[in-house]
Amino acid sequence: MTPAANPSHALALVVVDELARLGVTDAVLAPGSRSAALAMAFHDDPRIRLHVEVDERSAGFLAIGLARATGRPAPVIVTSGSAVANLHPAVVEADTGMVPLLLLTADRPPELRETGANQAIDQLGIFGRAPRWAVELGIPEDRPASNAFWRASTARAVAEATGLSGSAGPVHVNLPFREPTVPLTDDGRNAATGPFAHDLDGRAGGRPWVTVDRTPRHAPEAELQALAGRIAGTERGLVVVGQTTARPGPILDLARAAGWPVVAEPTSGARSGPLAVGNGEALLSHAGFARTHVPDLVVRVGRTGLSKALARHLGPKVPQVAIDPDGAWHDPERAVGELLIADVTLTCASLVRLLGVAASSEWADGWLAADAAVRAAIDGVLDAEAAPTEPRTARDLGGVVPGGTALVVASSMPVRDLDRFLAPREGLRVVANRGASGIDGTVSTVLGVALGHEGGPTVALVGDLALLHDSNGFLLAPDAPAVDATFVVVDNDGGGIFSFLPQAGFPGSFERVFGTPHGRDLADLARFHRLGYTRVEVAADLPGAVGDAIAAGGVRLVHVRTDRAENAALHRRLTVAAHAALDGVSGAGAG
């Protein structure tokens, strides 16, 4: 260990060293004075890449993106005061989205609290019940037990963030520092050997202070056999998959063994394979199809919520079994009848073993035939439009990006368009902040994913408001020239989703308080942040523009202008075409 000049310096060195031993590879810093000891310690440790963001809110979401890409928490370091409060949106997303997030917040010492001192607020409990664990380490002191306390606390913080006591989520470590917070002795001298008297070394061989081994939770064999028997005895079944960190392969293997269709949201990773249904919303919004295709049993994995038609279809009268490793309660419709708390991969693999040979059924064939008819009808409408549209942009982008791509999609209309129009395909990883479903932090999340994703490019599908809402996130780019991220921005000059909601029926107030046109030219934003920029004028040009942006590297905007009113009308035409196609499919049921 580097000699410590003072207790604040010692604590910072120990925390950073222990994080590196625990496998942390990235950290995010928003600059400030009270956090100086941590900032300098992270900067000087080559084992952890340090990313500097000016805006604390953007810093929190950059860490969200890194964690979503890698599965590891990226510590966020901020100074005291309102800087801490600006992390709250990311904390909300990490809590509701079950994302590992470690918050290292510097604080004023107790003698400066409640005295009117600058940047001194009550930081204890500031994030409410959201953190999986919250702790204040106390004023750093030169005591024999300090090293073990700091290291064990750091190890627990990482363990709690990654799911020690339940699901992954945010952890808050508050760190009050007395001055000096830089590597100087109390009398202001540089300390080559450091006056900190006690040992700061970690475990031998670079091991963490505490190693946490998690054993995946197995379902009881008798329970697995009973569920396998129910699946084997049910032809009319569905596998429904929402946002989840579970690997898609075993889930799809279960669907094949059961002979059931798979209705999967894009963020599940499971919209692939021969049983995948890509047009669930269109199918289940057709009254005749929905009436004749009520399943007798549903196996659910992950958190759904994009399709209102699916939520209506799978009501409390439909027998449903949810599988979740942490017992997460994903059931806003109060429809799930059984919750199996077990590892998804092990459970699916065990069920496949018990079921044996893959099954086939007329039930699954009917779903797939109807899905194909709807897909053809939708493609016919979209391909007839020469001008760029939002549904076609989502469809084409999801179809043309190369295998291994991380496609980050913003909330509001982009993620819904991707859900409705993305055809099943292999090799695509879709990432979205669907915990609280906000548009805040979108740019920073994309850049975080780009920094952590390996094996392919990072491409984003975002709306104009989501881009503008977090444009400060682009201030990272000059500090990180290695970031490659292509933003496909659907720009309808406002909040397009409100055109589909009841608010649209009140034109007197609609534009000002819901449509919120901003009137900004995104080319100006690209110039300001020194980003590459391309505008797509013809729908057929989008694949080439995206391919060129990926090949060029760096952070680039591909700008697609659309019209909100025309977009709403197009969605209505697509629904009419899809339902007309279903009317002509044998067995789909008459509307």
C-alpha cells in the first residue's frame, strides 16, 4: 500500500484498494472538494478506470449503464451537499430496476453539520428505503481496527449491491472527511513515508477482505416434478418473458420442450428462436384472436409492462407461475397465482430434463401463423412509406444492427415501438431503464453501456426529449475518446407518447403542457458537443447511415425527423392492417 499522509488519505486508499480486489473495474466521479481524497485515490490506481462527469445526475446514470453492461457496480463518487441529492434519480432506477449501484458520498464532519456550514446537509437516509444497505463509516481515525473496519465495510457494500440480501440494487456509503482531504499531513507538509501509524494492507495474494460465495437457489425436486407434469399435460400454454438478467437460452429450451409460444419483451433477450412471437400487442388487441387464444397455463420470467393487451389478456383467471431468483413481486395486475423462488437457469434446465423430447402442437402453430400474417401486413404498410417513420425506424434499426450489438432504447415511445415492431432475431442485446421507466439519464446510460459492453457496437434508439433531458451526459465524451456509441434520435419536436393518451382529446392545453415542443435543431446540439451528425431524409437510408456511424466510431447522432400527428395516424393504420390480416387467418377468431 502507498503510505498514507493522514486518516482521510488512508481511508480513501483502503476503499479503492479493496474495491479493486473485489473486481470493480470502473468508477465514476463528479468533481468536488470534500471528496478529494477519494478522487485522487481512484485517479492514481491503474486497476480501475475513472470516468469524470460534470453533472452528478449524469454520473449516476453513467454508472447505471456500466452496471447494466457488466453486471458489476461502478462506484459513483460525489462531494457533499446537493451533489448527493442529484444522485437520487439513479438510485430510484437502480432500486426499481435491480441494478447494482454503489454510492460513495463525501460529507462534512459532525462538527460542521447543522451549523450553516457550506455544502452541509443531512445526507444520512437521504435516499429513503431505496438502498439495499446504507452505512456511514465515521470520521477516519488512525486506530488499529480502522483497516479491518474499512475493508469489511467495503466488501459488504459490494456484496449488498450485487444481491447479498435479495435483489441487486443501490448501496449508500457516506464518508465524512476532516481536512486535510489531500495527501498532506496536518501541518501541511507532504509526507513521503506518511505518518499514519497502523497497517493498511489487505489480504495476502490480492484477495478481498471478505469473499462472498452465492449458491443458486434450487427448487425442490418434488415441486419441479409437479410443475413439469402440469406443463406436459397442457397444450395451450405460454412462456412470457419480461426484463430479466436470466440467460435466454434455458428459457427458450423450456419453451421448445413444452411446445409453447414465447411472448418476450425486447429487453428479455428471449425474442428469438422458432417459437418467438414478435407481434404480441397486435395479436392480443384483436378481440377474436384474444378470445380464442386464452392459455391454460403460463410460465413467467422477469418483469413485463410494455403491452397493455398482454396485461389484459393474462388476467387472474389464467393460471400463472412466475419464476424469480429473489422472489421479486412483479405483478401489478394481481394475476400471478404461484411464485417459485428459484434460480431461473437451473429451474428451466431441470424442467427440460423432466419433460424430455421437444413437443409440438397446433396451438403453437396457430400463434406463429397469426404472427407471420401480422408481420407481413405491418411490413407492407411500413415499406410503402418513403419518409422516415417511428415504427419503421424501430423495426429497421433492430433488424440491421450487427450481431453482438448492445441496443439501448429509451423509455416512452422508442421502447414501445421496439416491442411492437422488432422481429425475432439472434445476437441482439437490448438494454433499457425500465425500473422507473423514466427518460432521465438516457444519454449517460448509453455511454455507460458503451464503456462496459464487449463483443460488438453500442447503438441507441432515443427520442428527442430523452436526448435533451440528459445532454449534459455528452460532457463525458472529451474525457473518454475511446467511447463508441451511435444515437439514432427520433425527433418529433416534443412528447410523442401523449398523442396516444386521453390528454390528446383536450387540444386547448395539449401542446403547451403535454406536447411540449422545444423547437431546437439537434444538429446544433451535435456541433456544440462535437459529435458526428447525419440526418436521414429517406426511410430506406437509415441502415446505411447507422452502418456508416458505427464504422466511423466515436459518439455520433443519426437524426430522424418525424411528425407527432402523422405518427399517431400511422399507428392506427398499422393496427387496422394487422387486425384485417388476422381476420383472414384460419383459427384466429373473428373480431
